[in-house]
Amino acid sequence: MSREVGVIFDMDGLLLDTERVYLECFTNAQAALGLMHNPTPYLNSIGIAGDTSDLIIGESLSNGVTVEQFVAVWDEKIHARLEQEIPVKKGVFELLEILSAKNLSIAVATSSRTATAEKHLTQAGIIDRFETIIGRDQVSNPKPHPEPYLTAANALGRNISKCFAFEDSETGTTAALASGAQVVQVPDLQQPSDKLRAHGHIIATDLMAGARAIGLV
């Protein structure tokens, strides 16, 4: 494998098993505020940056609950859970060890804010594996726009066509495909739509399976 290759990872739902935590806290926040149990708004906002995600969630609220009130309760519940542990996805430690041993350039491109990403990757014990972390606050156009991936490739000093992008969500995979990277999708809470599958990219059951499918390991 050429050292000119770059590898760019999404974070939530791919490296970190946090989407399930966010979903559980989402429905707990609904219950705390007297709202109906409805996971759909959260599922529809996976991989989408905060402002747009808030709009999706805000449209589902009732009983006079504002999006600011809901997000405050939701964030409190998330913070309490993730202070205890940051769950890591299957194969993460093994794959990052292999890529580091090959001296490949590795980055994260996430819809989370950079400071949040750095905190969670530090808690997970893997932050030292990445040369750069691109959060939504570092780009003008978040996913599904390709800018996060193009920015990560540029930070690594790599041509995006020489980069492998690993994603889990529909939104993130759309961004990665549009960037021109070679894409591996490892679905998490939702399976890819027929429209997305039509792109013909690799869809794998886990990170290591995806890495093997493209010859990274």
C-alpha cells in the first residue's frame, strides 16, 4: 500500500458506538418533557450538522416545547452517559493499529464540533492515531456536501482520489462519494437506501470487513 494513500473516517456510528447512546438519550428526553416516543426525527438527522438537525427535530416537537429546551435536556442526558464511557465499535483498535503500522495518513471528518470530537476520541483512547480532525466548525458546508472530506484530504496533504473514506450514514456516505474518495460504508442504525446503493460503493458489515474488501489490510 502506497504511503500516498490517506484514510478518512467519520466518527459517530463508525469509530464510536455513540449513535445508540444519542438515540436512547433522545427518547429519554422526549419522555422527560412529556412528548410521545418517536425516534424518527433523530434517525432522520443522523450525520447531519447541528443547525439542520435542530430544524428536523424542532418540527417534531409539541406541547410548547422549544428546540432549545429539548436540546438542553437531550445534551444533559448525553453528557451524563458519555462521561461514564465512550463505546468503541468492533474492529476499531485493530484497524487503526494496522494502518499506523503502515505509516498511512489518517484523519477524522465529522459532523460533530472539533472540540467534542477531540474529547470523545481522547476518552476512547484513539486520538493519537489521527493526524488531523475536521469538525463541522472547520468547514463552510457540512455533510452531505463533500467539503469535510476535501478539507481532511488537504490537511493530510493527499489527493482525495487517493483517499479511502469510511462512513456509516446516508448523509456522510453521500458526502464521501461526492468528494471523489474511494468509499466504504459500514451501516449503523439504518441501512443505505436503494438510491445510495446504486452508486456501487463497498458496503460492509464492519470496519475490518470493509478494509479487507478494498485491500487496506
